Amino acid sequence: MIPLRARALEFRGASPASAEVIRVSLSADRPAIIKAQEGFVVGTGPVPEGFAWYLLGSVDDFQRLPIDARAVIAPAQTMFLGQGDVIAVDPLRKAIRVLYRGNSPYNHFLLTERCNNYCLMCSQPPRDVDDNWIVDEVLRAIQLVRRDAVEIGFTGGEPTLLGERFFELVQAAASHLPGTALHILSNGRRFSDGEFAAKLGAIGHHDLMMGIPVYSDLAHLHDHVVQADGAYDETIRGILALKASGVRVEIRVVLQAQTVGRLPHLAQFIARNLLFVDHVALMGLEPTGFARANMESIWCDPVDYAHQLSAAVKTLSGAGIRTSIYNSQLCVVPADIRPYARRSISDWKQTYLPECEGCEAKRECAGFFASVTHGRSRAIRPIVGAS
Amino acid sequence: MILSLASPFQRPVCRVAKFREAEAFDSSANAAYTMLPWRFTALDGNDRYVATNLVGEHLVLDRETIGKFARQELAPADPAYDELKARHFLIDDDTNVAVDLLALKVRTKLAPLANFTALHIFVVTLRCEHSCPYCQVSRANNDRGEFDMSRETALKSLDLVFRSPSPALKIEFQGGESLLNLPLIKLIVEEAKRRNETARRELAFVVATNLAVLDDEALAFCKAENILVSTSLDGPAELHNANRPRPGRDSHERAVDGIHRARGVLGHYNVGALMTTTSASLNQVKAIIDEYLRLDFGGIFLRPLSPYGFAIKTKSYAAYSRERWLEFYFEGLDYIISLNRQGFDFIEHYAAMVLKKMLTPLQTSYVDLMSPAGIGIAAIVYNYDGTVYASDESRMLAEMGDQTFALGNVHRDSFEDIMLGDALLEPLTQSFAGSVPGCSSCAFEPWCGADPVFHHATQGDPVGKKPLSAFCTRSMALFRGLITRMEADDDVRALFEKWANRA
Amino acid sequence: MATVDVRILATEPEILCELRALDKGTKAADADLKFRREVTDHQLRMAIEERTSGYRDLILGLAFSKTGLQGG
Ligand code: SF4
Ligand code: SF4
């Protein structure tokens, strides 16, 4: 686990102004104009002048800084920072936030904590706060992201609640990162307003995918999962409007007690009504946030829904829809649909169990969320003698 | 508040103050549901009914449920309620997005019609060295060329091909024996490709040939130009040769040899075969299928008896044969299902085409490369003499002296005259199944192609008197037979879904 | 397949029908049951058509007016 946020850090030489977004450099040899936008990670070597910030692993290094240098002492973070990472240094809150990691193929930006759904298993429980400052920070960060980044993501909360500023962000990604894919998680409801969808389409982002959850073929069951009456119809209309505007859509289904029972029905519903979507992701539960609090009522052991999952995958893939299983451990996925399982849990979140010792499928297996010790299948067994 | 969640595995109760229970979101019972357009037709004598919605999504329900639903008496707690709701037979206080989705599905179903004429058949010659009795069109093979398509006719026909708005164009060469006029085929392919450099359609070619005259030159050409070969194979040697006499009585041997040679050059799956069903076929469906298995084809198209040409002339298209055909068909289908159960991947194309309409939101189209040509309205035929027909069947009818479905001539008439003229539109609109009496209340109507040429040929009127029509009898039996098999067995349902997606 | 022929003998004061079996195997009771079912089914069909014709027009109207998505 790498800590991505840290508070109560010690700042030196900085007035408690608002946060500043900077790129991290481990290299001392930079043009002055670049140094002015970067933070230097102080190591054992000489400490150059001219960087906007100095990032220290220990108080002792303070002696070695140039006069008047602004510095933050963050032992736990500094050792993990790499060339090209983007961070926000926030003297006011005495914090630094890692916004982007240069050596990770996928980074996502949280755009807002507000949401108009209130999902039973939300891993990022919504808060109704004014967090417009986040947008400014992300807009700045996008400019500093490596131009060869493979993919970035926008999440929330519900990004579309930002209204015009949402388009501003997509526009920024399109313009600053012309080779980078953009994946946006949204509940899609706002796009039921066709004009809103058309506006997104009109940006013409080169590689955009909207990830939108649909939890049931029956409206009230979906509305229950997202705890919002009428959400289902809006989400479905949103998907139609997005596709009509030429925006690619991925349907995301979280596999939990409320969704797995009718999973084959949902798959048929998608094949009959939403055949034109670009991807369907069937996702194992990530037991954090509300999911943790509601675990007892939302958890269903993967071995108990293996049959439904298998039927759903066959219906979807049979209809020609690209289909993936995320966050699932291979040994509890029926063998015939294992090729659809992806190693989806990011390295820094991922772990295996002692039971996994000697498992031949470990390299392909998504494993477990490291943060979580509950919500694990009773049927984890190493796969040996590969069939 | 107590949170209790609907789950098939557990009914846990946990205390989470902020969340509302599932029932709180179910407004189904708040007010009466609103029925959306739907129809029902009896499935069998066991009180089972087939119900279909506006776009042909179906459910099998018992008579009592059908009655309750129709009378607005179905309770939301009834298990059928959710199924009807999920399949867009009703909307209620919970949701009405079904209206949008149905509209979209109607469009999807009709889209291929808007692109009409994706398949263009060129009859490059009527000459043939076979003399099949059921064939109405062929002429003796001689060198005089009066039954060959001319260069001018070919070029004028291509003008029409590229006027079709379809993004995918498939050009199929037929005869007679098409390969007897290879020079013209070459010219058409070359010219079509040249025009396509600017037209930019998805362009494909098929040569329909009996393979008897397939030489290395023709094969090399097909290979170089990426042309698929489709041939006739009626079954085992005895049946095939009886159907297709030629000097030497070796039609089957030549076909099989040609199939091997063509596969060797073009690739195994670039050679397709199509059977013609005659009364002699009716008692040997397994032998016919076995012949296709033996030659390692991925499937077979068990075709209906043709009411055209020889069949009608010789009165062999009698009611007896029609009823026998259904037995023939289902015996064959069940045999193929059992083959699949044993692990042989083998498809029956006729079922697959019908199942595609029944089980997917898509319309059956004949653009798919290996699918059989010449049925339905998706084809347009350019005869050797420049006459244009609405389908292969129409051409057969014309050869028998009935010009009803001749749309015009490439030398005299414009695209508008031909494609938007009365000869095509009238029978099409008249027979559009939804507007025909008898069909409008039939649950099978969304799956049922109206067949104007068939009805004209057999009853002298393109609409047809449905209850009497052999077409309707056959269609009903087919739909019922397919549904009964799916309802009885989940493996069959899975197999049928697979076929539907592949067709 | 038609197995029963129906003739309407009178419409006043009530509708009077005569059922005639077309093949000898058909029993009177079966024919009667079959006919009654046909009549109920027919009435249901008419009721459905009447109740749903508004939505049929609405959906077809939407289908042909909207631009965008089609052809899958
Ligand atoms: S034993 Fe562990 S590594 Fe192997 S498939 Fe199961 S969870 Fe994955
Ligand atoms: S032809 Fe027969 S099966 Fe087809 S729609 Fe009409 S009544 Fe139904």
C-alpha cells in the first residue's frame, strides 16, 4: 500500500496559501523555466536551486535547502514519488495529494464528491459539499500529465453534476493528451437530456468511454441499488442519447446480492435493447465505503453466483458484445468463462492470500483488494494441473 | 429503518439508517399498468400461448395469464408480471422507458429495409451443360451467345448496383452455369472494384456454380479477387444425380471434386453449398445431412420445396409434399440438434434465419457472406437480357411466362422507375404482413416474412388468403416447432441463441 | 387447420350459430369448446388492439422521427 494522501505535514517557508499543483522531479538538471513548475525530491545528492518546491523525506534534509526555499516534509510519500508524478501541495490543509503517478498506466481523477445516486455499495460515499476547487486542481494537473500516458479516468461522485465544468475537463483532456484514452465513470442520468449528451459528443474526444452502471432489467431493482427513484429510466435514456451522439458506452454491473439473481435476465435485456454498447464489465464487489458498511446485505459469495455469471457472459458474448469480468478471483470463476476475467485490480491495491500459494493461475488472477480482509469467497483454492 | 434486501440467496436484515428497502422503489402497484401493443396465438393443445410484443420479443404463457393480462387484471406480484414488464409488454408507475426502447427496436428492425438491395444477382448466362428438370431458366450449352449477358447490359446493371444506398454490396453471379461466361464475370468484378474506389462500399462477390466446369483459370481468378464460391449439393450421389442429369451422370462426383479443389485454393470456408429440395429428398433427410457432414460443411440450409419451375409444372408441388416437407424439416432439425448435443458444431441455416428474427433485435439480412441467396426481397436480379426482377423467384416465374414481378429493364428504365415503381412497391406494401387480414392479429407476424412472389405463384394474388396459404401453414408450424423445442429444453434454447447470433 | 365450419343462422333476437364438423373425428363437445375459445380470444384481441393503438402510433411515430441510432 502506498499512501496517496497525507495530512498534518510540516511545511517550511510557505505562506498558508491555497494549494498548488506541481510536477515531481527527481532530476536536478532542468531548465529554470521548468523548475519553476516542479517539486524536487531531495535525495542524497546535491540540492539544486530554483525549484518551486522541495519534498523532503526527513527534517534533517532541511539544512541542505537553498535559502527561502519552500518545502514540505513528508517521509511516507517522498520515498514513493517518481519522476513525472503530479501532486498538489496544500500548505493551508498541511497536506499533499498525489494526483497522478507517471509510472502507472492508469490514473483516475476524482472530480467531485457530490452525487445524485446513493448506491448501497458505493466505494466513494458521496458528500454534499462545495468542492469546486477540485476542478481547478484537476485542470492544472491534466496539463502536467505525461503526454505518453496510456489512459486516464474521471470519477466521482457524479462528474456530470459539474455541468459546464465537466465539458471543460473533457475538453482539456482532449486537447492536452491527444494520445491518451479517457474513461469516465458516470451514472448517466444527466445525459437523458439529449442536449447534454450531444455536447459531450461534439467535443469529439479521440478515445472516450463512458462507464455507466445498469443493475437490473427491472426498474425498481436498479433504483433500489442506487437508492434513487426514477434513476433507471434516466440512465437508460442517457445511454441511448450518448450512443446517438456517437459517444462510446460501457455498461458496468456490480455483482452483489441485489444484482446476481436476475443477472441472466439483465444480460438478455442488454442483448435485446442495448446491443450497440461497446463493452460490458461484470465487476466483483470492492468492499470499501458503503460496501463495507452494508456488507452483510450486499455480499454474495462468487461461488454462489457462478452459474448466473456464466449464463450472462455467454448471452452477452454470444450476442457479439465485448464482455469482461473484473475483480474476480479465477478459482471461483467457472472455467468456461475464465477467458473473460481480467487482471483488473491495480498493482498497488492488489494482494493474494496464503491459500494462493502454488496457484498456477496467479499471474492472470485479479487477486484481492489489499485494503479488505472481509468479503472473500469460501471457495478460494489454488488452480493446479492447469486444464 | 430496517433494510431488507431481495436476494435469491439470503434475506439478510441489517441496520443502516440511511438506506431504503427495495419495496420502497417498487411503484408497480400504485396504479394500473398500461398495456403496450401485443398479440397472442395458441402454441399447442396444452393451453400454452405465445405472446409477442410490438417487435416480436416473445413469452410463452398459459391461457389464464393471457386472459388476466389482457383484461388488465394481472397483479404485480404475479411472476409473469415482471417478465412482461422486462420484455416491454407493459409500462407502469415505475418505468416507461420501454416506449423509447421499442421505438429504437422498430427502427433497428426496419433499417435493413431502408438499405434495400444489398444483394445483387447477375445472371451472366442462361447456358448450362446440365439439364435439371426443375430448372426453368437454363438453355442448352452452345457457343452462340444469344443467352449471354452483354457487356453493355453488365455496365448498365452496375450503374443500378451503385445507386443502392446499402453500405454493403454483394454481387452474386448466377446462370445457367455462370462460369461459362467467365470473361464477363471478370469484367464486372474489375469494373465494380474500380467504381468502388470512389463509392467505398463493403463489396463482396460470390460465384454460384455447379463446379462441373470449374477450371484452374476460374479458381485462380476467384482466389486473386477474393471471390467466394457457392455450389449446389442436393445430398448423396444417387439423389443428387437424379436431380441433376448431365451427360455422363457424374454431376455429384464433379461437384464433390470441385468442392475439394475450390477449398484447396480458396480456403475451406470460402466454399458454400446449397441444396434444392425435391419430392425425392423428402424421405432421406438424414442421408442429405450426413453428406454435408461427410464433406465437412459447417451447416445446411434445409430449403422449402420450391413452388416454382419444374415443381409446379410437374404437379409435384402437391399438398402431400408440402405436409411431408414439414416432417422432413423437423426430422432433419432434430437430427441436427442431436448432432450438436454430441459436440458437432453444425447449424441449420433456415432455423437460424428465423431465430435471428425471434431472438435478437436484428433483422435477418442476406448480406452475410455464406448465407443462401435468392429468398426474400433483399435481392435484386439482373437478367442476362437486362430485365430486372425483385428476386430470384420472380425471375423463375417470368421464365414460366408470368412477368408480374419484372421491375423494368436496365436499358430502358431509370433507377427510380425500377426501384420505386409500382411493380415492386405494390406487392410489397400490399403484402406487408402487418396489414394483411389474418396476419394483423397473429403473434407470429413480427417474424413472418410476407412472400408476395410465393402467393402470386400459388394463388394468383400477392397477398394470399392466409388461412389457406401453404406459406402460412408452413410458417406457423415452423414457429411453433422452434418455440416448443426451446421451451422444452434449455440446451436447445442455448443452441438456438447461438444460431440466432450467427445467422 | 380448420376442423369446424360455422354458419350464422340468425342475428335477431340473439346470434344463433351452427357448428359443423369437417371431419368425422371431431366430437361435438370439442367443437363447441374450440369455438367458444376462438370467440373469447377474438374479443380479447379486439380489446387489446383498442387499448394499445394509441401507444402503437406513438412508438411508430417515435421510431420514424428520431434521428441517430439505427442499424445496431
Ligand atoms: S488461488 Fe488465489 S491466485 Fe489462484 S485463482 Fe484463486 S485467488 Fe487467484
Ligand atoms: S402468414 Fe400466417 S403465420 Fe405469418 S403472420 Fe400471417 S397469419 Fe401469421
